[in-house]
Amino acid sequence: MSAVRNYAVPGALVAIPLLLAVLGPLVASPDTTKDVAFLLGGEHWFGTDFVGRDVWNEVLLGGRSLVLIAVTATACTYALAVPLGLIAGMTGSRALDEAIMRPLDLLLAVPSMLMLLLLASVAPGVPWVLIGVVTLINLPDVVRISRAAALSLASRPAVEAMRLQGESRIRIGAHYVARAMRRTLAADLGTRFTGAIYLVASASFLGVGVSPQISDWAAMVDRNRAGLFIQPWAVVLPALLVVALSIGVNLAFDRWLRDHDLRSTFLEAR
């Protein structure tokens, strides 16, 4: 029962935006009739947007693109970064380590927003391009974290014992080091997912994200900001959903890591 209470707040913060993103398009109204721009009240629960569309209907339609792109980009980042970090941390070859890390250091030196603008502007409104850009921006950081964790774990006595027993580096990395890195990567995952949401939202806000014809929470903030003091719901509602998802994911991972540490301490004490 206490576990349910501990996860109630982060669970609600994550569940509400996710449910709206996944199920929203299924229950959204197909009616595209437009009313007066920035109308507050009337037949519209949360008013209308800058062209007279129902804000609540736009919210139901606008979450899927943001969430799917952020989730896919985060998954692609870890799918590429963790193997590279393991290879760089476990290899005995300094040349291979340098060959992996030095190009990533160059990427790390480029400001993320500049890279986002330069690359996303090549094909604005194309989801897979935005996924690739966000993956590329986050890749150097996750590789460095994975490499640092692998280097620390590779120096443990257990790894030395495995080497003396004739275990290969690949087997040690896949069966011991990769599993031992899970806590470090889980701690980083919440922050990285929030960063992906920020980058995707920034791309939409700057006009190089989703197509202007597609409903999107981040794009709603940009498109309706001129009427913030006339009809605030058109800006506040999508912004609150983005903030709730970011905070909820981080709180959920933080709680999970804390519970994991408590269980580990209890087992060691026994």
C-alpha cells in the first residue's frame, strides 16, 4: 500500500499526458468547424485557439507526435550509446577508445540548439529527421556516461577474476558490466527523456519540428502565445501537460532508484 502512495503523484503526472497522447486522437472530434479566434467560454470548455479551433480538441490531437518522437529518440540514443560506451570502456586498445570518443567530443562542443536548427531546417516537418537530430544531440553525453560506468566496473575484482578464468571481454561486458550499469543508466534516463521532450518542443516552437498542419502541444504554445492574456488556456493547457510529463518521469525514476537502494541495503543487512 505504501508503494502505491509513493508512486501516486509521479504516476498521475505521467499517466494523464500519456493517456491523452495515446487515446486522445481516438476520441477527438472530427469536426473542423472554426469559431471566433481566442474565444473564452461558450460551447468550448477551454476556449478556441488563434484560428478558432477548439483548444481541448487540439490538445487531444496534439500529444502523440511530441511523445512518440521523444520516446523514439531516447530509445535510439541508448540503443546506440550503450554499446559504444561499453566498447570504449572495456577495450584494451587506446586507439579504438580514441576513435570512438574524439568524434563525439566534437559533437559535444556544438551547441545543441544550433545543431537542431541547422539539421532540422534541412527537412522541417519530417519526424524521422527530428528523431535523428535529437538522437545525435544526446548521443555524446550518454556514451560518456556509459564509458565512465564501464571503466569503473571493469576495474572491479570480480571482472579481474573473470578474466583470469578465461572469460572474453565481450562476455564480461554483456553479462556483468552491462547489467551492473543499469542503475546508472536508469538515473540518467529520466533526465535524458526530459531533455528529448525539451528539444522536440523547442523544434516545434522554432518552426522546424512538426508540420504546421499537424496539432502539437509545443506548437500550440508558440501559435497561441499572442493571445495569452486574452485566452490563456490555449497556451497554459498544453504547457502544463508537457511540464507534468517531464516532472512525472523524473519523479518516477527517482522513486524507483530510491526503492532499489533501500532493497539492496536491506538484503545486504540480512
